[in-house]
Amino acid sequence: MTQQKTNPYLESMEIPPGYLNIMGYVDESEVNGPGCRAVVWVQGCLRECPGCFNVESWSFESNQLISVDSLAKKILSNPRNQGVTFSGGEPFWQASALASVAQQVKAAGLNVMSFTGFTLEQLQSQYAPTGAQNLLEQLDILIDGPYIQSLAINSPNSPVSSSNQKIHVFNPALQDQITWASDQIEIHIFKDGSRLITGYRGGLELED
Ligand code: SF4
């Protein structure tokens, strides 16, 4: 019998079936995983890590609701995206919906990576969030473990933010593509003039 971990905040959220609650989205990022890729920042995290670079992602209140199908289409609509990275917030609190997105984009030949504050062992245990196994089965790369400020690595050559975090490459074809650095930044300027700054320790900053 499994005793999957429940999240009281998530249970009180009104996310319609087949939808995700996200904090942000960007195409063509080169600092959040191998190659050029879309990044989805999900909304909601319970950890409250000191030094967290995305404090706005902690709340489980409804932010941007998007259907699984719309999100998959959005990722696939940009031919420069070679993959997608799920960041947060905590992606595994919305694991089932993200697994469905991953399934659709993988069928089109893209690769899928996720960050998580859980360890891989926790995600494989009976206490993992609902749907964790489904999402793990879709992933090419997992970066696990919470951000620990006292173990921070501010190096232009490190793909992780703190030394406790581990890179699990499930797809051997990507083994030699762990080349991005978490300490680089990228500025995306959109047609409406708004800006998104990402990449510094995997973070996200939105400006009008
Ligand atoms: S797990 Fe990530 S998003 Fe959550 S509090 Fe820690 S650093 Fe922030």
C-alpha cells in the first residue's frame, strides 16, 4: 500500500483537472539546461529555503492556470526549443500534469529536465508526492535537492546552485551536455516591453 505525500495547500487550490498553476514561462533559454529550451516555473513550494531566488513562487494561490495541452502546444510552437525544463516552485507538487506535458513534448522529440527540492530517493519512496513516479519516468535529467545557502556554489562552471544538489542523467545521449552554468543570467525582452531575467541560480525575475 502506498502512502503518497499530501500537500494541504495544494489540496485547497482550485486547479481544474488537466491544468497547471504556473508562475512563468519562457522560450529559448540557454541557462536552464542543455541547449536551447523552454522553461516552465510552477507556482507553489513549501520549503522556504533561506536565500531562495524565487520567493514569489512559494504561494500556492492560483497564479497562471494553463491546460496541459496548451502548455505542450506552446513549447512545441517554437522550433528553437530542443527541450523543456520544469523549475519552481516545486514541480513535483504538480507531477501528474507535468508528466502529461512531458509525454506530449517527448513524443515530438524534445527532451525533458526538472529541478526539485526533493531528493531522488524521496521521490522514489512511498511518501513521494502523487504522480512523482509518472514524472520521473518521463525525465531525461533530474537535478535534485533543496538549495542550501551555506553550500552555495557561485561558479560560472557549475550547473547546480549548492553542492548538495545532484545531477541525475537518465538519458545517456545527454551525458555530455551538462554544460550550462547556474551562475549566468539571461534577459528576455517581450513584445509588450516586459522583461524576464533568468539563469542566476536558476531564478526568475519579472519586470514590467
Ligand atoms: S526548493 Fe527551490 S523554490 Fe522552493 S524554497 Fe527552496 S530554493 Fe525556493
